[in-house]
Amino acid sequence: MLKLLESPNEPNQAVSDAVVANFLGLSALDSNKPIIGSSGAIPFLVKSLKILDTNSRSQARHDALRALYNLSISPSNISFISEADLIPFLLNALGDMEVSERILSILSNVVSTPEGRKGISIAPEAFPILVDVLNWTDSPGCQEKASYILMVMAHKAYGYRQAMIEAGIVSSLLELTLLGSTLAQKRASRILEVLRVDKGKRVSENFGGNMNAAVSAPICGSSSSSSTNLNGKECLVEEAGMMSEEKKAVKQLVQQSLQNNMRRIVNRANLPQDFVPSEHFKSLTASTTSKSLPF
């Protein structure tokens, strides 16, 4: 079929659309997927999709996306998809609600292989784009697929998790655990758990690295027992004062974080702009400690 398009003249668009439709039909069979992928069809479909994206012929555009989705089911085709530079194009196309869910379905297949994960991670603004999809409360299907992609990547590499945190994923995940579908809530919770484990490991490593210094540090006071007791009490008072200041700072940060999250939830729930949290909520945030946060 591709030979029909190998002419010195510009190929007829109707013929090109017909070839795309034929690839869609053939790619439905699992046995055909590796054959079509190795035939050079994927670069043609990607090129056609980019042209169709500008011309906006809806049926042909959907046919190309559906054919690429079918082909992405076969892991052997992911390398061809990466080489065809499809992943950055798909990420940039997210936001067009006519095709966003189909795009995320393709990326959900792509993320299943190491090569696909690498292709997503190196695409410009990949993680901020996917994190933004988590906030699409009016499209639960997109939220579920985006959370799946991020969940797989979070389980695979520390570098991916750091990139997610830098993209602001934590607040989006917390909101998703409250407002998302059952499946999205479950996936968001799993990502948060992975991030918590990372945080715990870093704290443990830092604490372990300072153990020797803590043991060898001089004890407050002199060698005499009476002066040691007096100076020890002074040290305890100083430490208590420092801890008190730290607790106040942490409590203030927690309160600000909870109030900011509440405002975001109010905005996404389309509540009146003059809505303010109740006094009961304010009292809760005022008394909440850092134990209520995932980190």
C-alpha cells in the first residue's frame, strides 16, 4: 500500500486517507501488528497524523490515531514509534479534548517498555503536561490514564520521581485522592506511597550519615556531676526552645498548604468565588500537625 504513495507527484489525499483506513483495519489483528510495524507504516501514519492535525479532517485523523493505538499494543513496535518522533507530538496535542483520551491510551502502551519510558521522559515538558492532566476533573478517563502512565514511571526510576515532584505532582495527587474516580484515587495513592518511601529512605540515609558525629559530639557541661546536671538542663531548655520554633514553622507551612489546597478544590468544584472555608475547617488546619501530610 505504501508504494501507492511513492510517486514523484504529490499523492492524492483521498488515496492517503484510504491507506490509513486500510492500516486501521489490518492492525486490528494481533498477528498483523508486528508485520505492519516493520513495514514502515508507522512513520507514514505519524506523518499523515501531523498533516491531518493541521487540515483537521476528523475521520482520517481518528483513523490514524486508532491505527497507531492498535500498533502500540505490540511491544515490538514501540521502538518504531519512538524513532518516528510520535511521543513529543502526542504530548503537545494533549488538551484537544477530541483526541486526548486516545492519545493517553497510546502513551499507556508506550510506557510499558524501557524504550517507551525513555522517550516520554526526554520529551520536552512531558511531566508537567501529564501532571496537568491529573487536574482535568471534567475528564475522569484522561485522569485515569495519565495517573497510570505516571504510576508506571514512578515505580521504575528515581529520576522520574524527582521530575514529577519538580512538576508539582504532590498537590495534584492529593486532590485526585479526594475528587478522582475510584481507579484514579487508587493510582494516585500508589504514586504517593512510592514518593513517601523515597522520602523515608533519604531521611534514613541522612540520619545514618550523621550518626558518628552525633555520638562523638561533646556533652554539655563540665566533668562534675552537679555542673553536668545544671548545664544539661540548660541544653534541654535551649533545645526545647528550638524545637518549639521549628514546630511553629512546620505548623504554619501545613496550615498554608491545606488552605491553598482547599482554594484549588473550591475552584475546580466550580463553587462561588466568594466561598470561604468554614470556621470548623480553619480550626482543623490550625491544629493539624505535619503527620497529616504525605511527607
